[in-house]
Amino acid sequence: MKTLKVFLLLSFLSSSLLVLSQKNDTIKRIRNTSLIIGGGSIVSFTGLYQVWYKNYPSSKLHVFNDSKNWLQMDKLGHVYTANKLSHLFYNTYKRTGINNTKAALIGSSLGLGFQTTIEIMDGYSEGWGFSWSDMAANTIGSVGFLLQQLKWNENKFLLKFSYHNTKYAAVRPEVLGSNFSERFLKDYNGQTYWLSFSPNLLFKRVPKWACLSIGYSVDEKLVGNKEYYFDPISNQEYFSSRQFFLSLDIDFSQLPIKREWLKKIVQQFNYLKVPFPTLMLNNNSASFKGIHF
């Protein structure tokens, strides 16, 4: 697979070019880390091909414009995924002993490279296509992570995710999913993407772990490129709309935990938004939810 070779080459080059001045033991740890990431990538992309692409005919590399689909929920998914992959690769290389800047550059490069590889695989499949808007979203996610690391040595603006089951998947299970795992990935009505940040940036008396969170989701969205759907079985009409949320959240990386091993475990919860009371704006109306997932 050409795209897999491209990613592995990117992994090797991005780590090699930044470690020329490192000590031998650090270079050895970096080399071993790159080999592990390369092996994991082979398994990941091979599995992805078998599950996602194998049953669709291949084609020449082609472009598909889906920038207006799903009210851009899928684009936020690309931003989120690229950002979190960049953070994951950053943490992995940071453990080798290199400094924050080099680890951030490698991490963001590999995060973007991983997503780019998938996008190229889409481009060679007749069922999809290479999407420039997806690539723009991937770039925003990885570069957003990088710039924060270079400025603050940490990410003060956190991307988070939450999900809840909805009734809409049962209307179009072939599109929105027929079981929980499929709905988790495909039913955008149940997904919410969040941007969390601490008021401590301006008001130092506020604890760093206490955050405000702005969320975005959609409602009654059953067709990717249409805002209206009529269900002939129930004679029900669906009109899609955007939803905006304002809520509280927790930055688990800022909790005053003294035990390092426990802090590393707790930090993993930063991938998800904590359910809290939430203000929702939808169709020019406001409502309050006691708990929103």
C-alpha cells in the first residue's frame, strides 16, 4: 500500500531530522519508539483497509467535495482526531527524552500524516474521494495542538467529545448505524464536539482545572447533503438544525494530583467532556438541560 509507505517514511524523517543533536541513548529510544509506531501503523491501516475499503472497488486518485455535508460535524471530527493523535504521538516521543519543541513538531507531523494517509486511501476508493476540506480540518487540529505547545508547553484550549444515543438512527440505520458501535461513529445527532478552556487565563483566582466549554452538534440530521428528510414508514418529516451548547468542564491534566502514575491515568479523561448542566441554543431558542452527554 503506497499510502502506508508514505506515512512510515514521514514517521522516520520527522523523528530523524530532529534528533541529530541528541545523545546516543536518546537516539536509541527514539528509534525504538519509531519502530513501535511503524508496526502499530501497519496493523492499524491493514485492519482499516479490511474493514472499510476492501469491499469497495478501487479507482484512480480523485477528489470529492463534501464540505457542506452533515452541517460540518464530520469536519469537527477530523479536527478532533488529528488533534488527539498529535497529542498522543507527542506524549510518546516526549518519553524518549527530547525537549517539548521537538516532541511537539514530531507529534503534530505524525498526527497530520496519519490522517493524510487515510485521506489518500479515501481518494483511491470509488466509495469516497480525497477531500480538501477534510485535509483543512486535519491541519487545523494538528497545527492547533502544535502552536499551543510551542507557546505554553501545554494545551490550554482542549478539544473534547461526548455522545448519547438518539432516536434518529433507528429511522435510517443503514446510514446512521444499526448498533451502538456504528451509531457512535455515524450518528452525528448524538455527537457533540467541545472546546474547553479555563477562565484562569484571565482570572487567576479561578483554579486551572475549572473550565468553561462551548459545544456544537446537530439535530434531526438524517441525510448528509440535505436538510430535509421524509420517512415514508412513519410519515414523519425531519428538518435538520445546528445546536450550540455552553457548559462547565474539568481539565484533568490540571488537577492537583501528587502521584505521577495516577495523574497520567486521570489525564486520559481529557479526551471526553464531563456531563454537566448545559445551556442549549437551537433554532433561535434557548433551553436548559440538567445533564448533557
